Amino acid sequence: MTMTANANDDVFVLDGELLHTAPVTGSWFMRPIEAVAAVLLAMMIGLLLLGVTSRYALHLPIVWIDETASLCFLWFAMLGAAIAIDRSEHLRLTLFLNMFPQRVLGYINSLALVLVATFLAAIIKPAMEYAIEEWVVTSAALNIPMSFRAAALPVGACLMLLLVLNNLFRRENLRDIIAAFVTVAVAAGLLYLASPMLESLGNLNLAIFLGLFVAVFLVLGVPIAFCFGLGTLAYLTFTTWVPTIVMIGRMDEGMSGIILLSVPVFVLLGCVLDATGMGKAIVELLSSMFGHIRAGMSYVLLGSLFLVSGISGSKVSDMATVAPALFPEMKRRGHKPKEMIALLATGAAMADTVPPSIVLIVLGSAAGVSIAGLFTSGFMIAMVLLLVLAVLARWKARDENMEGAKRTPWPQVGKAALIAAPALVLPFLIRSLVGGGVATATEVSTIAVLYAMIVGAVLYGGISLRKLYSMLVETAALSGAILLILGCASAMAWGLTQSGFAFQLTAMITDLPGGWMTYMVVSILIFMILGCVLEGLPAIVLLAPIMFPIARTLGINDIHYSMVVVVAMNIGLMAPPIGIGFYIACKIGNVSPDEAMGAIWPYLAAMIIGLLLIAAIPGFSTILL
């Protein structure tokens, strides 16, 4: 699931989160860019911490901080996207690549890279025009032209184009490269000649360009961000008179909202916690408390995912922290590896509603829903799913071998609690600060990082400067890949809404019998399917502008609908044979997907039962609001 042309690269992706089985380093000539991105991230964290401190400690708000952070953020996002290309960390679907004959894989990889290069080359000129037009707009606090900020778009596009061409000519043979360029040129020429006819097709073009074309690009292994970008660009170019500069504006809007700054900061937080072992301390505490009872290790696994997710906001980090600590003991007690994987995967899906879930942050930004409300409700929803999975786990463990399982002496439990206490404080700190309105999700993310750094340094051994720098760079690459997806998906979503498709869909759905319950069922099916194919973040950005207004017209509470959407997507994410999260869990647990595939269905069925309860009873989502 990376942009690399090498099928043997050992990289796996889940919701914008990468798990590497080997260290990943970039090219030597990208070292200055990596350093700039690392400095920008550190600067943004410092600025936001300064803003919080000044506002609450000194009662002196600093008005220019948000503007400065926003200016840095767009540059950080574009440079991060370039670093992700250099490191082959852009998210793509590789499931279908293995189905192509070996003799054509070189051509397919070349074609994917040429398509990416075509998109980047096509947006450079309108991105420059957009940056120039922003010169007449000045920031409110700093009073500087916004061109200084918008210039990140053409600069980033040029840098990414050079890196893609470098990868193309370095990795692929010349014959495949020429064939790929000819294919793209011929396709573009045919579309240009057919444009008068295409204009007459109306909204059928949405199915062609934003449906069929995007699907073909996904199958070819084109990174998800560029699939959306290419589909939208082709749609606007060959079927409308809308200038491409409008698309650039939508990309800017979708990837640079100040609230999205919490995404890279929470990604960094997950790295810090992994490096310090704070998540592992929580797992060990729960093991000492519940490990001696029947199904106890299953409860510990679920409880660990529940608590650890509230710290890192990363499913990959959660699973990678929990599985190695618990799987050996679970195997000793007779748990089958495939059952452990099934519980791990569905437990991670359950925990995605636990704050500070990055999916909730993006959803709040895209749909205009209160993030504080999402954080508060997400905790309750996770509890419902946790209970459902725990009941199934208890039934599955009815024949568990309890020989040798002994209650941990209370002094040892107390020692484990003392070690884990600083880590346990963090998830509740995050939830209370956001839910209480003390700080925004973005500000809380920086507070959490500072807390983790201090506590990690004092109590858990700390992090070396060299390691910290590498985590900053890795965070930049991963965040850049995520934010570029959000930007391109926002442009695609704008194309869908401006075409009138949203109004047609609204009319069609509101005419369905059954009212809001029917709409809930339809929404569950749509987001489960999209969760299998697209992952959570792009699916949300694509459909939130369309689906949420319809839900409001039917009287569905925004928070209630948000919870249903997130859970449905996560079920799809873990559903084989396409769900990416399922394969991540298998990789972490070192279990063959073929072996685990049959075992996960009862757990997915339990999740679906929980989802239907959440959908049918709005009180689960709103009781804590």
C-alpha cells in the first residue's frame, strides 16, 4: 500500500497509518527538506503551546499565533507529501496488483507513476496562478500577503513531480516508461476529441470520471490521493468550463484547516508513546489485574486497545503495542492464533471512536460537527462495542486452559499501577480538556505531546534527540500523505456537490419509505463498502458534504449519525477479503490471512449487532452530551 514500484517493499497501511517492518530512510538529497519539515512541525507545536499558555496562564491571547501556524501548516503538508513520495509512503491499494501477470507489472508500475506525474505537471501552472492571486489578500493579524502561504502549493507540486520522475527513471526500464507515456497521451487525446460529446452527458460524467476512472486508477496502484486528483482534474477539464484554479482552491481548503493540525501532532504523540513504552505499561497493568480469570487475556486485549487508543489515536500503534505483550500468554492458554487476530482487528475497529481518534477530528472538520461532542460520544459508543465483543470473547473462551493462571500478588499489581499511572492520566486529560472546552483538539494534541515528552523523560527513560528528529520526519511524511488525500478528496467532493448530484441524491433518498431508519441502513451499507476500499479519511471527506445535510433534513442528530458512520467504516476496514485493517492485524500477529479469514466473521457479526443497536437507539450517542 505504498507508492513504490517495488512490490517487495515491506510496508503496510491503515487509515493513513504506516507500519514498517524495517527502517525507512529517504534519499540523501532530501535531507534539507526533511530538516525544514521537522523544524516546521516543532515550530507549530511550540506556537500552539505558547498560545495556550498565554491565554490561560497570563490571560493574554496572542492573536497572530493561529495565522502563523496556518502559514507553516500548508508548507509542512506539501513538504511532507514530497517526503512521502521519496520514501514511497503514499497510500495505495495493492490488492489487485498481484493479479496482473509478472510480465506486465513493470508497465503497470510505470503507468501509475506517469499518471501521478501527469497530475502534478497539470496543477503546477494553476497553483502558481492561485498563489499570485492570493497576493491581494492579506492576513488579518500579520498583515502579510497570503501568497507567502499559498506558494507552498506550486513549490510542493514541483518538488513532488521531480521526485516522481526520479523514481520512474531510476526504477523502471525505458520500454515500459515510453509505453506508459504513450498510453497516457493517447487517452488524453481521445478524451479531448470526445469532450463535446461528454459535455452533453450531464451527471453521467460523474459515474465515468469520479467513479469508473478513479476505480481504474486504484486497481493500477495509483496512490489514493492522486486517484481522486486525477479523476477530478479529468472531469473538470473534459466535461466542464470550470478552470483548474478552482480545484486548487478546494485542495487548499481541504488540507490546511487549522483544526487538521492536530493530525500530525497526534501522529507524533503515538510515536512518542511507542518510544517511551507508556502504552506497554498500561497493558502490563491490565494483565496483572485480569489475567488470572477465564477470558481474562481477551478482556485485557480489548481493554488495552480501549485505553491505549485514547492516548495515541493510531490503530496501527495500538495493535503493535498490545499484540506482542499479550499473544504469547494467550497462546499458552489455548487461544488459537486466528481467534487472537480476529479479536485484535475488531478490537482496534471498536477503539477508533475513542478520543483522540484522528478519524473523529477529520469528520468534525469535514462535516462541521463539534469535535468536543464527538469525543464525548465516542467514549460511550466504544463502551457499547467493547461490551458486545467482551460477551463474544467470554463465550469463545469457555474451553480456555486456565492451568497455571495465577492471581498476581497485590503488591505487584500496585507496582504496575504506579508505573502505568502517568500514562493512564493522558487519555483522560485529552478528553477532559476538549470536552470541557478548555482547549481545542489542536491545542490539546500539543499539550499531550509535551506531557508525554516530560513524563517519558522523567519516568520512562526518555527519547534521544536523534530518535526524536527521525520521529518528526516520519510524522511529516505520514501526515503529508494523509493531508494530500484530504485535499484531493475535498476537490472531488466539491465536484460532486456542484454538479447537482447531491440534490438528486437528497431527493431520491428522502422519497424512500421508512424515513430516517431506512437512511441509516443505506448509510451503513455505503460506508461499510467504502471502508473496505478507500479507508476512513478519504471516504469521510468525500461523502460528509453530501450525506450529513440529508441526515439533518431527516432529523438525525449530527453526533448520532457520526458515530454510525465511523463504526460502519471500521467494520468495512476489517472485513476480508478487501479490508486493509484485517491484513495489518495479520501482519502484526504473524498469522496467515487465509487462516484468520474464517475466524473473524463472528466478531464482525458482533460488531454489526453493536452497530445496529447504536443506529436504532440515538441515546447511546447522545446520553453524555
